[in-house]
Amino acid sequence: MTAIPDLHTHSTASDGTLSPTDLVARAASAGVRVLALTDHDTTAGLEEARREANAQGIVLVSGVEISVTWGERTIHVVGLGVDPENAALQQGLAGLLEYRSWRAEEIGRRLAKQGIEGAYEGARALSNGTLIGRTHFARFLVDRRLAKDTADVFKHFLTTGKPGYVAGRWASLEATVGWIREAGGQAVVAHPARYGMTRTRVQRLLGEFREHGGVGVEVVTGSHSRDDAFTFARHAREQRLLASAGSDYHGPIYPWLELGRLPSLPEGCTPIWHDWPEMVNEIAAHRTAAV
């Protein structure tokens, strides 16, 4: 089994294609020993995932991936080891889910104006009915043969200036890190290479993030190249941040890194899990007791 925890995955509780049960079972089959479920702006899948983790004998880290508006762009922050019952966290997520519901309806309205009828209903049918994300619209448009793949959908329909684009109005960086810390978790900047920032802007983001109490940055993740991993390993060292690793797995239909195939962190990184033994042992003990 792989010694690298996979600390960024998604299920049907948000925009993944596998149920929490099937995700955990697939991870266990792939040799993953420590898995975090980090659905977008919701912790709804964690209870189901934990039951399967208990049955499979792996450690589940309670997580969430929160949408943030910073510098007029959307970034994502992963919370690891959060208490899903924490009131501050749940209140913050409730506001984001309310906005997501409005945004999904607005995307549907804008696509309808371009002659694409039924997009909202189609996306809803592909979702859990509570959280409808852009990837659900992308899958619908691919199924309708209006695009060759999900990347093509984003390029022609869902990015700035395109027919279905709706600007994000998410949580602030300070509030997001605060919710995660209030819930007893560690905040991590997700897949930073995807934001296309200059080195100066990355330094500014990570500096503000650390000032607010953030502790980590994803160095190894599904959308990072080998060069990206080395670049953000250097940023992590310079900003005194811990290094995280996660596939950002959404399901077998997406071309992300497969579960259980994470490369090692570059040398010189301090893994975010370096001081987790007590937490992991506690989770493992809870798992054994539950069985």
C-alpha cells in the first residue's frame, strides 16, 4: 500500500461521480491507507465515508474544500481534520451552498438564452440535487454532444466571457481559514498551480493565507506537473508552510491522477501529516471500536 496519504478527493456529495462508499472502497483497493474526503463546500458525505473506512480498515480524515474569492479570482482552500459538527463551519458552508443553488439556476438561464434548453434540469439530474456544480453542467453538455469533453465545455461555455459564465462570489480567505481553525482543522491552499499566478502574486496569496492561520499548500496534486511540484515545494519552504498531497480525484471519468498513485513529495518538504500520529491513532482506535 502507498505510504502517501491522499488528502484531496470528491464524491457524489459534491461533484464526484462515485458515492462516498464507492470512493473509499476504490481507495482501499488502490492501497490508500489514509484518505481525506474533501467535497466542495459540504461535509455531507463524511458519515457514509467513515462507515466504509471502518469496514475497509483505512483511516478517513474529515475534510472539506471551500470556495474562496481572493483578488477577484476563485481559489480553493482544503480543510483537513475538521469537526463536521462545528457550528461556525456549518454556518459558513450553508451560505456557500445557498449561493451555489442560485448560481446553478443562473447558469441554466444564461445557457437557455443561447438556445441550450434544459441545462439546469440536466445538471441537477447528474448531481445529488443539493449541490449543483459547473462540472455537472459540463457533463450534461458533453452528453448532449455540444462539446467533446469537460475541458472543452469550460473553454467554450463556462469561463469568463462565455455564455454560461457566472462570476463567483465566495467566502473571504480570512473567513474560510477561520471556519477551518474553529472546527479544529488545518487549512491548505489547494492546487495552486491552476490559478496561473505570477510568482509575486503567489507569494502574496500564501503570505496572507499564513497570516490568517493557514498552515499548508498542496505540492503534489492531480493537476500539478513535476515542475509544479518542485515550484510549490520551494514556495512552501519559503513561506514556512507544510506540504500536502492529494489526487483531487473526482471519479474514473475524469483525467485526474488515479487513487493510490501519488508521487512522493519533493525532498526538503515538511509533510502536513508529520505531526499526525496521535490523531491517526485516535481515528484508528475509533475505527476498531466501531467495527
